[in-house]
Amino acid sequence: MLVHPNIDPVAFSLGPLSVHWYGLMYLAGFAAAWYVAKLRTRQPWSPIRADQIEDLVFYGAVGVVLGGRFGYVLFYNFPQFLDDPLWLFRVWEGGMAFHGGLLGVIVAVALYARRINAPIASVWDFIVPLAPIGLGLGRVGNFIGQELWGRPSDVPWAMVFPRDPLGLARHPSQLYQFALEGVLLFVIVFLYTRKQRPRLAPGGLFLLCYGSFRFFVEFFREPDRHIGFDAMGWLTRGQILSLPMIIGGGLLMIYAYRRARTRGEG
């Protein structure tokens, strides 16, 4: 059994302002996305020029924050929003959801693509390798802040989180998600997109892989206490939200390759 190092979630303070590690992970994710995007502009089929990266990352960041917050409110805590609508804007109280952030990024990137007159689908494919970096770093932030821990377990690497009122040894599921949704997903989509692929295929691969990884890791992650299991005594809210990603991603890849063959592109 391991014990969480109980790291202070506040990285440093500047007067009355406290800077949390979770926020720093977001900033590091955006910086890494900027760097990888710069590299990808060197590909001859890139729909984005190097001088457009800053605006693209800005649009994506806005989509992540707004979509993530709205998604958490709608998908995970809508009753609280109905009781207190202003809670939506109190972001400092916490509450972000990946599935909402994904929708926010899709919309934001589509708006930016229209602004620069680039094919929306091509720009979506362009950003695919950028997303896992922020996802992985976000899970590191969850681990430091002792959030979203796993279910009780007796595996040798089970961990006791000091902030857990039950004091149980649990799966460090934040690290599982870091490894799968961050590292492994990045490797898969980065290597896949080193060659030109049918339009929408990279996006489909991302949806398929993320949805599958998230569905799997939910078996080790403690369900939200105010929600519990949604169906059949084992299906969680995260798994329900991931199912459309798995199905949609697979169908999108099939469509992309069939469309390419029809057009004689591959």
C-alpha cells in the first residue's frame, strides 16, 4: 500500500492570489499544444500556418474552459444549477468536464477555421495530437489535488489519499488516466498523423481511442458521490458519455476511408 505524498494543491501565492497546481497544468498544456502545433505546421498538408498558431491555441483554450464548465454543470450537476444559476460562473469552486470541453473545442475551432477560410474538418484533424497533452497534465493536476481518486482496492500500488474521509486504499485512477488518455493517446494519434490521412480519420481515431480508454478506466475510478452508478449497478456517467465517442469515432473512420476510396485518394 502506498500513501499519497499530500502535496499542497497551491503551488505558490502572490499576495491574496493563490495559484493552484491544477491551473499550472492547464497553462503547461496550452504551452505544449502551441509547441506541437508549431511542429505540425511544417507538414505540407497543414491547413494552419505557423503565424496562426497563437490564435488557434487561444480559441481552443476558450473552448476548453467554457465547454468544460458548461459540460460539468449540464452533465454532472444540473440540479445544483437549477437551484443556484449563478453557480455556473463561480468557476473557482471547481468543476470541469472533459466531454463538455471537447464540445467547446469543436465549436471554437470550427469558428476559427471559418474565420481563416480553412476546411473545418482539416483544422479539427490538425488539433487532434494537441489534446492528449492537456488531458494528461490535467490528470496530474487531479492527482496532486487529490481529486477523482479510484475505487477501493488491495493491489500493491493502491494508495491512501489523506483527504479521503474513509481513509481507504484506492486505485490511483488519476495516474491510470494520465497514462492512457495522456501518454498513450498522444503516441497513437501523433504517430498516426505523421502521414497524411483521409479527412476526419484522425478525429475519428481520437474519439474512438479516448472513449475506449475512458470507458475502461471508469471501472477503477470512484463514481461521483452525488451521482453513483447510472445504470445496471455498474455503468457510470463517464461511461455513458464515452459510448457515443466510441461509436461515433469508429463510424467516422469508416466514413473517412470509404470517402477517400470513392474519390480515389487512398
